[in-house]
Amino acid sequence: MRESSTYRSIREEGAVEGRVEGRVEGRVEGLRESLLALLRERFSEVPPAVEARIQATTNAALLRAALLRTITIASPADLPLD
């Protein structure tokens, strides 16, 4: 049985959306990992509550801003993720 052009178009659109979502999720995960690594390097330990906040953050812009702020904060608890 042949696929209709409409079905094929919908399926291809879903595949593209899936790839885009995967890339975004990958970037967010990379930012989380970088942020945690930098915090551990600077402060030795990251409190579990701070790590949980980082892991719960899905906004790449917030994670990127927090990564840059890691240079100037006095402790991991000062990390802006709101």
C-alpha cells in the first residue's frame, strides 16, 4: 500500500521536529554539565539543592547566564536560576 503525500509530509515534519527537540535537549544537558563542572572546580562541592535546581532548569538562556555568573558568585547558593 502506498503512503499518501499528506501522510508522508506529516511524518517528515515530525522527524524534523524530533531532531530539533533532540538538539535543544542536548544543548541544555551540555550547559548543565558545564555549569556543574565549573561549580565543582571553583567550590569543590555543589549542594544537592543547587544541583537539583540546575537539573530542573530547561531554559538554555538561564543556564548560559548562570554559567557566566559562576565567575563572580560567592557560593553556589548565589547562582541565579530564576
